[in-house]
Amino acid sequence: MEPFDTVLPQLIASHGHKTMIITDHYHYWQEGAHGYTQSFQGTEFIRGYENDNWHIDAIETLPSWVQAINRWRPGWGTRYYQNVRHFQTEDDFFSARVFQQATQWLTTNYGHGPFYLHIESFGAHEPFHLPEPYRSMWTQSVQSDFTMWPPYQDSEAMAKFFEYARPEELDFIRGQYLGKLTMLDRWFGTLLDTMDRINAWQDTMLVVTTDHGHELGERHAFGKSHPHFGSHAQIPLIIWHPDLPPSLQRGSITSLTQTVDLNPTLIDAVGINQYTAPHGRSLLKLLQNLSSCSTSSRCSALWNIWPRCGVHEWRLYVATRIRQHQRATLHLFVSLAAYFQGASFCLKRNHFRPIPSWH
């Protein structure tokens, strides 16, 4: 962020909202993180993901799964293991910790005035480190000498990996990815269950999206690679708005949207009229008519260059409508780090995405 930027959480706070971020996305507090979290009134950082500079205690013996990571990412497995070697149960893992904090915060603060809660979970990101039953749920190729964190964005390292890796190891990696999504879905469901319990859906706007897809060996690559194929850049966008008539609540829109459209959408939902977002278009009018390419949407978008068409998280927005003013006030924002292949994912509690075909 630049000192002269208008920051969304501060803008929302100036209109009478509490603002809070709960995240395990450690890039936010790394050096050079550009000040994105400082604009929130409250922060809760879940430490230890990936290469987070958290624990530095000496380690005498490394488990074989850590050594397998180090084979392709020297030192990365050790750094991660220093942070997580105390993990014993599913509750210790990042998805659980983030959403336990989120549901507690939501339960405490819901009904006490408007607020903006940003929940950003890195929980489907590598390393694909999982407890049971998720570790063996989607694959029978479970071996401790298989890596759960293959190289990517390094063409030489990826070429060597694919030359070395057996089909069973690729199956293991894909199975761990699906296990990550399954565990994240389970804990994300606890947030939705909380919204059920406090009856938030009647005055809640929900927006779910992600930022990019993730290669799992389909093109002899892993991660977010260049160029950006449709599986990277064509990302899902799911919106629930309580003021939509029933006939539109289950409709679909073919309009082209971009992540930059979320900023003006949130501003519009809060009812901020004196500020215009420098980029993007509010999607609220688009919801009202479910139109395609029109004055309410865009007919073109950035593609195959940086910045991409999207951002590595699901994003969930919730807005409470203040009926006496007949306007929406932003109530909750959730961003979940997750990678999906394409934009066909439809999030449902207790519903997991079918295993894709990689053959």
C-alpha cells in the first residue's frame, strides 16, 4: 500500500463499522508486506504456515516426510517442521485454528453493530500437510518418502522432478491437495453453521470467489504457472444477497467480472456514496438483472499478464441491511486460500468436490 492510498478497511470503519482480520496468511506480516493489515482495527494472526519465521528451536532428527520436502525445496521442509512439529490433532492445523477463531469472533460480535470481518485462510495452500482421515482419503499412494510440496515456478526443478517422480507420487500429491480442500471445507462449514445458528442469512450478503487455479501436473507443472490457462484465470464467483427475489437467488450470470470489481461492490454494499473506487465496477446492479455484457458489467478483462484476472483465496462477503435506512452495511468478509481447477466449484456444506480426472 502507498501512504496516499484509500484503504478499504479504514473507509468502512469511517462509516461506523468494526473492522477485523483473522488470517494464517503469513505473507501479510513478512517484510515488504506493504501494510495491508495495519488498516484493520483488530488483527488475529495464526502463526506457522509455510516459511513463517516463527519457531526456531533446534531439531536433531527430521522425519522422512520433511526430508522429502527438502529434496526439492532445500531447507523449506525444515523451516515448516520447526513451526508444526507440535501438531497432534486436526484442531492444531491451520484451517481449524482460523475458523475456530472466526466463529468465536462472529458469535461474540454479531448483533452488536455493523462490522467488517476479514477471514483469510491459507488452508489449502502447500505444503499439503494433513492429519488423518484426510491424508489417505483421496489416494492409496501414501508413502512418507513422497513430497507434499513439489517445486513450481522453477522450470529446471520441475523438469527434474517429473523425470524423477513415479505416477504414485503424483497421485499422492493430488490426493493431498484434495484432502486439504476437504479439511478446509469441513471447517469453513462451521462458519456457515454459525451463521445458521445466529440467523444471519436473512440480512446477509455472501460472495465466494477465488484468485487462481493450481497446476497439479496436468501440463508438467505445479502451482500458479505462466502463461495462465483457463484453469488458472477463469475463477468462480458465487454471490448470495438476501434482498434478491427468490427467482434470482439461484440464477447464473455469464457476465465477465474481475477481482477489482469486489472493491466497488463492497463500497456499494456499505452505502458509501462520496468515494468512487479507482478500478472495477460494483456487481450489485448486475445481480438485479442477471444481465450479460451490459453497462452493469465489463466486456473485457486483463488476461495472461501480471496482475492476473484474480487473486489465491476464496472470498466471502457478508452484508447486514439496515432496514430503516434501506441500505446494506457490510457485515462480514471471509477470504479462504484455496486452489481450484477452473470455475465450476460450487461450495456446499458437507459436499466435497468429486475427484478430477488426471488421466
